Amino acid sequence: MTLIKSISGIRGTIGGSAGDTLNPLDIVKFTSAYATFIRKSGKCSSNKIVVGRDARISGAMVKNVVCGTLMGMGYDVINIGLATTPTTELAVRMTGAEGGIIITASHNPRHWNALKLLNNEGEFLTKDDGNEVLAIAEKEAFEYADVDHMGAYIEDNSFDQRHIDAVLALPLVDVEAIKKAHFKVIVDTVNSVGGVILPGLFEALGVEAKFLNGEANGDFAHNPEPIAQNLGGIMGECAKGGYDLGVVVDPDVDRLAFIQEDGNMYGEEYTLVTVADYILDHVKGATVSNLSSTRALRDVTEKHGCKYYASAVGEVNVTTKMKDVQAVIGGEGNGGVIYPDSHYGRDALVGIGLFLSSMAQKGLKASQLRATFPNYFIAKNRIDLTASTDVDAILVKVKEMYGQQADVQVTDIDGVKIDFADKWVHLRKSNTEPIIRVYSEASTMEQADELGKKLMQVVYDMQ
């Protein structure tokens, strides 16, 4: 059983002992700590907090505990029901709320859930703010409201449509071009909230869409991470022909992957690359992705005469860097598109609108569009942690091993990334799972995997 407290929120498996899992007692504790932090920060005085959730089986239980706790802390709760992560982020801004809690474990399997915490801008808490919430939770010095000052409970199911309307209103989402293209797509929403909101988006765009695993019951038909080994069903359907594109989202719809019309993966890393290239065709400016993302974004950005920047892994780190350099587009190589003209959060709906606009304007099939970009391959490996693993000591040793080589650049703002002339490898402790992620990129998958496994063996030898 697992409970992880990090920059990405409070995440854990359901059931088991208090203190070791995401259970009602710990949900109350961390929700109370968050509410205490929000009141202490005093950035606005609306007394409202938005709550949205994905379709996980445990979602109703967690939602009830969260909402009741917030009301007990004296906050008015706006429950927006089954909602994507970006929808909840936008709802915080649209309602002028003091914050928001998203109940979702994103790509984690069905027995996980999590509390993702938002500020009054509808953005994830910074590392410092997150650490303050954790410190408040440890003290457990909470002050609950008396009977005359308890919060109200409001249900508002209007935000899916408001989110769709906001996407359609973006100037670079070319609705007319998409409609004229008469696209036919197949969509895998892995039995979560994508099946609730995406039918309305595709209908508004004039796209004919067939849904796989569209019932939002939380009983995921396959591992919900949108990577090739989990997507045999939709890839097989695309390979039969008749579709312009396969569209895949994760349970909370902030990650986006595509399948080409021939049944091959477009490449999760190339979701952001393609959208960025389309944006830079129209507006020049900086781009940002995290250290574990493909070099293709840097190459495309420089092709447009613009500057690329890298950040530490974690959405809040990407958005912070984007604000610092006034980036026009950014995100993460896991299929996360962050478009500031919409909001500072990964948003698959925005990504879909911009990607289809690029296809429609350029008149290219998905496979043809993919062929216009530099070709890199990323191997994604992992090392499971044990109670005795000293991750920091391992990373220090890896840095020392490569830091003295003249032809190697070592970056340590997030784990250790080793950049060679024609490839790279990045080792870092996950924010969401008890593992070390080992990502490596090269001009072939074999070279990338070989590089990653070489570093993995170095780690194993240290243990």
C-alpha cells in the first residue's frame, strides 16, 4: 500500500491503514491542511473552493470526504462533478474561487486516487506552497467552523460546455477549417471523464467520432497510461482503415496521444512538438518543455528562429519557466500541451483543437504530418525503489561519474540529466510513484534503450 506526498499532490492506493494509504482519515487531514493554507494565504476572499473528479471507482467516496471537510472548514464548495483536470482548473478562474481540488490519480491504475491542489489562478501549487500544506498537515492544528459558519454545498454542471466554448474561441483553433476537412476519428477515453466531455467537443468541431471505452465508470479497460503497449485496441482499429486519426486521453484528460491513420503511434512526445510547430507558424516566441522531453521541440523551435528552454519535470515547473521566458507554447513530452492563451495547465481539449487545425490547414494525413519532424526515439525505463534505496546518493555518484567528461553536459536541477552530442539520458525520482524513472533518447530505439539500461546497471551496482 502506498501514500506519496509530493509537488504533484497527495496520491495513494485506496484501502489499508491510516498513514500508509489514501484513506478517509488521511483525506480529511490533507484537505483540512489545504483549507488552512488557503485561508492563511489570503489571496482572495471568495470563500469558494471548486471540486472536480475523474470517474475512478473510489471517486465518489473521496469526493464526499473532501466536500464535507471543506464545508466543515467553513468553505462554500462548488462541486462540478465528473470533470477533467483542465475543466476544474478553468472553473476555479471562472468562479473566482480561492482554490480547487481535483480528485484524480491521472495515469495511475484503478486502485489509486489523489488530491491535486490548485491556487486561486487554477494552477498547481508551487513546491514551497505544497511543502507548507504538508507542514500544516503534520501539525494537525486545524480550526473547524461552528454550526453557524459552516460552508454551503453547490452543484454546477455547466463547466464542460464552458470549457468547450473556451477552446472554440481560441483564435488559432481553426473551427471552419476543421469542419471543412470532414475528419473521422476514433477515440479511447479509458472509461473516464473524456467520455463525458469529448463528444461535445468533436460535435462542435464537425468531427465524426467513434468512442472506445467511452462509459465513464472508472473500470478502466486497460492500463490508463496512453503509451503504445496499452493501446493495442485502438491501434488495431485504426489499422483497419477508415479513420483519419486515433485520439487517446488519460483518465483526467490532461495527456493526449494520437494514432496515425495507418495504425501506428504518432508518438506521445510529438503531440507537443506538432502543436508547437503550428503555433510558431503563426506567432513567434519561446517554447518550454521538461528535461525528460524530446529534443525535437528544441529543433523545431530553432527552425522557427526562436529560443527553447528546459525546466524540471512537473507541470508547475514547466509553467513557472514558461512565465519567466514568456513562452507562447510549452508542455511535457508525455502528451501534455500548455497553451498560455487558454490557461497555464495541460489541456487535451486545447491540444486536440490545435492539432486538428494543423492537419486541416496543411492538408496532411497524420503520418505525413509526423514525417515533417525530426525523428528521435525515447526509451522509458524504471527502477523500483526499496526502503533502503538512497536515491540522492545514487544521483550524486552518477553526476560525479559523468561530470568530468568534456564532451558531456550534466544538468542536476531535477535528478541528473546527461547530454551527449547525439543522445541523452535522464534519471530522476518520480513524483507520483515509488520508482526512479530512466528516460533516454537517441536516433534509434535500440540506441536509446541501450543507453538507458547502461545507466540502470550503474544504479543496480551501487545498491
